[in-house]
Amino acid sequence: MARTSHGDCESLAGMTAVGVELSNCCDVTGNGSADSTVERCAPECLTRRMTQLTESVRLETDGDIALIIVDNPPVNALSWHVRQGLLDGMTTAVADGAAGIVVICEGRTFIAGADISEFGGAAQGPGLQEVQDAMENAPVPVIAAIHGTALGGGLEVALCAHYRVSVAGAKFGLPEVNLGLLPGAGGTQRLPRLAGVPKALEMMTSGRHIGTAEAQEAGLVDEVTDGDLRAAAIAFARRAVAENMPLARVRDRDEKVLEARGNTELFAKFRASIARKTRGFLAPEYNIQCIEAAVNLPFDDGLAVERRLFLELMTGPQSAAQRYAFFAERAANKIPDIAADTPLVDVARCGVLGAGTMGGGIAMNFANVGIPVTIVERDQASLDRGLAVVRKNYERSASNGSIPAAAVEERMALITGSTDKGDFADCDLVIEAVFEDMELKKSIFAELDQICRPGAIMASNTSALDVNEIAAVTSRPESVIGMHFFSPANVMKLLEVVRGAKSSDTTVASTMAISKRINKIAVLVGVCHGFVGNRMLFMRGAEADRMILEGATPAQVDRVLYDFGFPMGPFAMMDLAGLDIGWKEETSSTSTVREVLCENGRRGQKNGRGYYTYDPETRASTPDPEVEQLIKDFAISKGVTQREVSDQEVLERCLYPMVNEGAKILEEQIAIRGSDVDVVWVNGYGWPLYRGGPMHWADSVGLGEIVERIRHYSDTLGGSHWELSPLLARLASENGQLQRFSN
């Protein structure tokens, strides 16, 4: 800081009542008094000066270096008072003659992004661009000191500093695409200029966070420290001043975007590489268009493109759905009738019964986070096969870089195989993952009741069966719960936690806690056939089966749902799973199309012939006229008249019964809130994220319209799944919303 005049010091001293402190100011005699000789003070006299600018930002000085310090727990989000404080801090530091400025944060992270709670609300405080302009155009070096995460708006702020200093373990990213958005504060224009176009394309369309080493290699970070960040940033600022380092504005750097100018093939190849993963989403494409603007347009013109596309996404239905889903996942963790201080079971060891596809996948979830697992099978051969599959899964992950090579043996060492259920005696949680047969499960739980230690949780991986009936065979139904994993269990994020009538609060709370620990998105549901997800799926399946008898083809039904955004339709899904699951040739009765197909040797993808035929090399599917004729003949045998079925009817008859069933689930208190239903369907059943889930989507269509069509189909088609939910009818009449309904 420049030498302070007598008047300046008086004005500073007079501000102590509003948060400014001036101490250790020396006079000519060195007695520390702040008298009329203060004009002779050196810059070091102001070392301990502090100004509280807003509730979350303060200004400090270290000699001639000003520090703008953000303290907005828990993640230093860019709330309006943070933006105001940053702007005021820049203005004050420059006015006071600081030689350099460091922007640094307290707590566990640098600025982690925008304050999402402000989205859609009335604007307050300065805009972020005003803050960025003040940083970028400062007449002295501005250094961003980064720890924790610099994400979204946080990274966009850091990109407006002239230099960036980071601790070794920091993370960087522009994850707005995950909320259906693009970086709206210049990130689409600055990141490619600093890190290059290929890196910007990958980061912005995936939302991936990169580590410090990768960030430094890409040019995002100028210096990395293993020591004290504040000291390192101040030292860097002083070096920048002493060496007269240029005030390097990222917006002025064109060398990396010029490399890509005119290279249309670069963008075409990148679009093709992500097409399958991003199908249906607008935000990835809009991010690409912004980077194209950075390559081909002057900076300010590129900013205008970014702003236009950002506003289009921000006000559109896709981002609204994705932001809704973001908050819905967090709400699912909140169980209103269970106290926050409920005692939990400490799960130090888990047991899994069954080493098949599901059991092995479940075991991997626990080993992945360092929890030892005992996995039990009925015989050694089955156990060896199951453990071999687990090892193969880990080796595949290591080969593609998903996990370090050393992690294969580390995780396998945490999994102990056995053929003796008695080895579950020291487990805190035992999960049964055997064939979906009630009598089998009841016999297993009666046995586990005699083996498991007092207080241990006994969970069933049932996908549809009555958890209360299973619990009733034990002497401790309060310790029994459902944990419905989705296949493949080591990949799928959803976990339906099924609370039985007698499941204790400790059992429920502990299961939700361990679910989070193994990185699952857990939703608490009640007991009914199929719980939430499968119960609604049954409704869709019933109408899909009915429509192919009436004249729709399997390919038409699948195409309509695929175009809606599902990864595949019901008939392609059945082919993938195998048409012969649960089918026995000796008891087959030609009573369904599926049985007819099995009787004709059509098993699905496994033998290349199901509802479709499959190329043996590519697995590409082709509609089969033979299947269409088999269906037509079956319909005739059942007295069903075939007709043309429109795509709109296919969509309505597949999805509206699901909405209706979802409302019934809420009425029966099987789900706590409408948003929980959506979390289940987005994370477990392929409902397109950009449509928010069936409850959110129904609200966007209009409940009145859906009620009218359900009544129409109830009158013309009949069937219990077309019986209108009273809750749905009431909400439609009251202009209510399914997504906001809560029990």
C-alpha cells in the first residue's frame, strides 16, 4: 500500500466503529501512538487493518498487499452480498493504493459457484460481470488464491484474476451443464482462451472437475503450493509487483482459440463423440456453440452469444427440470418423522447373501468405500464364479482408468467369500440378494434371525415383495428393512429403502446413512407390491402389451418412448433382460405374447431373436415381420380388433397410467413427497433428466389435461390402472402440483 497521508489515517481511524481497525501505527519516536505525526508512518504500519465490507466479505492488508476475504459458509457461494463485497473490496483496495490484491476464501473451499437459491428471484446487488470487470481492469495485479473447489461462477471469478495460485488438492470445473445451463459469466469465452478448445469442450459438456495438476498443465493455474495458501498468494503478488509482471487479462489471449479457427472438423468430431450420451439435452450443444463463438468472434461478441444462449436455457423447461431434480435429490434425504439425533448402527462390516450378478454388485459398493464384506453362496463353485465376476469388473474399471490399478487387489482383499451363513455373525448389516421367491426369502430370514448379532440390520434386496411378511418370521422385525438395489448394483445410483411397518427409527436412519456412505441416492418408500418404481412400471407395461394387440408395433412403442428421452422402450428392455426370465417351457400356456415368443425359440438378445432380431456382431436391432405376424395372430385368437394407433396415443397410454399410479402412491403414503417419486424414476428407470420425472412432467403438461385423458381412457378401455386417483383429481381442480405434494 502506498504511503498514507495524515488525513487518510485520520479518516481510517475514525472508521473503527464500523469495522476498520488501525493499530501499531508508529510516530517519529516509535511509541506507537497515532497522533499528528502519522503522516510519517511506513506502509507496514497498516498490516493489521481490517474492514468488514458486507456480512460475508472483509478487506485486510498485509503491508502493501490487500486481501479480499470471502467467508460465506458452507461453500462461499456467490450470493449478492458476496458480489457486493468483492466489488467494494476491489474499489477500496485500488483507491487506497494497494500494490497488489489477493482474492481468497475461508472455510473448506474457494467460491464453489452461484447461489442457486437466487435463481429466478429478484435481482439484488451488483451483477457478477461488474465484479469481474473490476478485477480484470484493476491497475494492479489481482491474484486468485484457490483451495477446495473453484466451480462454476467461482472459476469464472478466478479467470478474471490476472494470476491464479492454488493448493495441490484443489478442483476446478464449469459444471453448469448438469443443471441444464452454460457458464453465464464469461466462462465459455475465457476457458478456451486459457486452456484450449479441446479441454474447454470436454470440461463444459461433461461438467467434470479436474485436479490441480491437470489444471496447471492446461494453463488454468500459474503456481501450486503445498504450504500456506495465504502466504504463497501474498508472496506471488509481491513478486508480480517487483518483477513488473504484466496484468494478464484472459480475455485478451487469443493464441489458443486461433489454433481452432476454421477447424470445423474439430467440432463435428466432438459432437459425434458425445451424441449418444447427451441425446435430448440442449445444454451440451449450447455450450459447444458458445465455444465456437469464442473461436470465431471477438471477445465481446462471444459474450453476447453466451448471454443469449444462457438466458434461453435459464428460462427454458430443461434447466427448470434439472434444477428441480438437483433439489429433489437433496430433499429425499430428509425423513420428517425421524429425529436428527436418532442413534445409528455403525456399519463396520457388511454381509451379502448371494454372489450372483446382484449380490456381487452389492458387495462391490461396500468394498469401494473401504467397508469389509462377507459374501456367502450355497456352494464353492457358485462362490468362485461370483468372485471371479467381481474381480473382472474391477479389472475392467482399472483398464479404462476408472480406478487405479492397485485398487483391484485392495478392494478384492476387503471381500471375503464363504459358504457358511454363520460367518454373518460379526456383521452389522446383512443384505439378502437371492431369487425373488417369498418362501425362500422367509426361510432365509428365519435363519438369519438365529445368526445375526443383536442390533444388526437385516435387509432384503427384494424388488417387489412384502417386507412386512418377510420381517414377520423373525423375532426382531424392527431390525428388518428393504434395500432394493438396481442392476447393475455397482453402477446404478438409486436405492429404494423400504420401511416396514415395524422397522425402527434407528434401522431406517442407519440404512439411509449407509446408503449415502456407499454413494447411493436413497429414497425411503413404504411397503406395497413393487414399491414406487416397479409399481409404476407395471402400469406402463400393461398398456404397452395391450397396445401391440390393438395394432401398434413393438418398434412403434419403443420409438415413441425413445424419442421422449428414455434409453430404450419396454420391448427392447425385455429383450435385453431375456424373455425367458421366469418362463418354464413345461408350464408355458400360450397366454401372453411373451410366452408365444419363448415357445417359438425367441429368448431376446441372448440368442439374437426376441421382439427384434439382433446382428450377431453389432447387436443392432431390426423389427421382425415374423414377430408382428405372431402378435397379430395372437390378437385374433383373443378377439382383439387391430387398428392404427397414433404416436400421441402411445405416449399417453404409456405415461398417464404412471402419473395416475404415482398419485395413488402418494395418497397411500408409500412415498413421502412427489419429488421422491421423480428421484426414483430419474435415477433408477431412465426417465430423462431434462423432463424432471413423471410428477414434474405431469405438472408441466397440466394436471387438468391429464385428468381429462385418464377419464377418457377409463371410459373407453377400462382397467384398474385407469381408475382416476382422487388426489390427482383434487390437485387438478385446485391448480395444485404433484411435484410439491408432501405427506
